[in-house]
Amino acid sequence: MYVAVKGGEKAIDNAHSWMSEIRRGDPSVPNVSLNQITEQLTLGVDRVMSEGSLYDKDLAALAIKQSRGDLIEAIFLLRAYRTTLKRFSYSKPINSANMLCLRRISATFKDIPGGQKLGPTFDYTHRLLDFKLLAENETPLSPTQQFENKKVPHVLSFLNQEDLMQKEKDNNLDPIDITREPISFPTSRAARLQALSRGDEGFLLGLAYSTQRGYARNHAFVGELRIGIVEIELYIPELGFDINVAEIILTECETVNQFQGSKIEPPQFTRGYGLVFGQTERKALAMALIDRALRWKELGEDYSGAPAQDEEFVISHCDNIQATGFLEHIKLPHYVDFQSEIELVRKLRKAADQNKKQESK
């Protein structure tokens, strides 16, 4: 039970003013601009867009600035703003085979058509603090070369040629929109992937790590990880054809797992899939591992009791906004509830003391 707190409105206004002052910091230091955030804190912006389910770099940067760098609070702000937007149509499904790849690697094949592109990544750095950044000098430009704008096939399609990869089946059903319809369990893979794409990166990372440590028997290889630009197309009924309305950056990850077969499926390789906004490859990889772990039932595998195999547990707890709201509500006044618990403990304590006295006689 909640109770009203007298005099709280003025205190809250003062708290907001103080927070704004702290957010600005020392007035002698130049105020950070949205351009600086979008251009120099790109991975933070990408995460906010991904988990906020809204691809807009400027709005994501504004949310990061308003939240003083608290990314979960920024995601909350972006989600809240998203609910005010009018939805007038759905875009066509993207074709990632047409992606203009900025980064493309495979851990399963060395030589792949189109070549491997390391791209901008921390993978090959030494993880040492670069004190040269303190000088705030201009960063030297990286070497340039002619960029080849050509389609590159998915690496796992090579396994399809030998019929070694499980074929994905299209049930020709429109996937539900989890932002408009509540998820009921058991749910479809399409709904799971939507929830995972919006899910908290840290939560997904921990679950994915658990699958690698033996919880779910999920030993995966990165079949392909690609980051690049894709076109968003919209079908206009009045025109009778599709038009390109935007270009966005996506990260796509396909993992490949050895599958020894079951009563309903032959021995083959199976796939885990991850797709997220921006350059968010850690999350895309974690998403692919969890997606594969959740497919145990459709593949006829045994349920080992691993958390990553429990569909309801994973989907119900992966959303950081729901988790934050439920967690932080206990900071609200619970005076009446706690008083009732004090009375209960007093009664129990009194009864326990009386029992001790009777036993001692």
C-alpha cells in the first residue's frame, strides 16, 4: 500500500533542479553537444537504439545526455518517446544478403567469397589505456582503398549446398508485434527473437556465457558476423511498388552448432541467429547463442534444466526496462506495509518468548 507524502512536490522539484545542475557539471567546461555523442560515443548510441527499439541517433544521443550517461535510463527515455509516435505502416523484411558490409568475419571458413573484412573492432587491440588520447589531438586517418559495393553471400549457405545445414522453414504466418501484443507462452521463435533483440545486453551476455560453460550443451562456432548498411523499403499501395525510405546499420550474427540428431531430425548443423541495430556485435553473438539454446524442443533435444533453455524465464527477464521498473519501485514509500510486518514480527516474537518460558518451567 502506498501513502501520500506531504510536502513532497517541492522536494521533488528541488531534486530535479539539482540533477540538472549536476548533469551540466562545471560551467567552465564546454557543454557536450549531441554531435559529439553521436560521432564519438557511437557504441553507446547503438546500444540505446537497439534496446530502445528506435533507430534515431540524435534522439539516442539526447537520451544519453539527459540521463547523464546512464544507458538504461536513456533506453527508458527512448522507449517512452517511442510510445508517442504514430505507426502508419510496416517496412518490408530486409535482405541482409544485400548488406554493404563494413565488417565481415567467419570463424568456420578462412577463405570466403567476398573476403573477410576486419573492420573497426576492439578484437585485435591490446586493451591498454591510450594516454595519447589525453592530448586531444587529431586522430590520424586510417588507410583508404576503393570500397567494393557488391553483394556477398551468407557463409552458412555453403553448408546448404551439401545439405549439412538444417533448412529454415517458413510457416507463412505474420509474426506478432510484441510492442502491441503481449507474449504468451509457449511463444514463436519470431517473438523470441524480437524480445532478445530488445533485451538487456548484460543479461543476454551472462546467459550466453552459461551455454558455453555447459549449461545447455551448446557448443557454437561463429559461422558469420557481419556489420553493414541495409536499405529499409516500404510498400506504397497507391504506387504499387516498394520505395527506399532509409538506410540503417545492422549487426547480424549466425552461429553454427553440431547436432547429433534426434527422433525427429537427422544429424546436421543447426543455426542460432542474432540481429540488432548498429554495431552491437557482442549482443548479436549472445542473442544467437540463446536463440539456439531455446530451440531444444523443436529439435527434439533433451531439456537439461539450463536457464538459457527456459523460454519463459529468458523472455520474462531479459527486458531491462521491465526489470528496472519492478526493482526500483521498492524505493517508493511502503510505510503501511512495513508497519504491518513490524506488528507481525512483534506478535511472533512474543509468542516465541512465551513458548520458551513454558519450556523452561
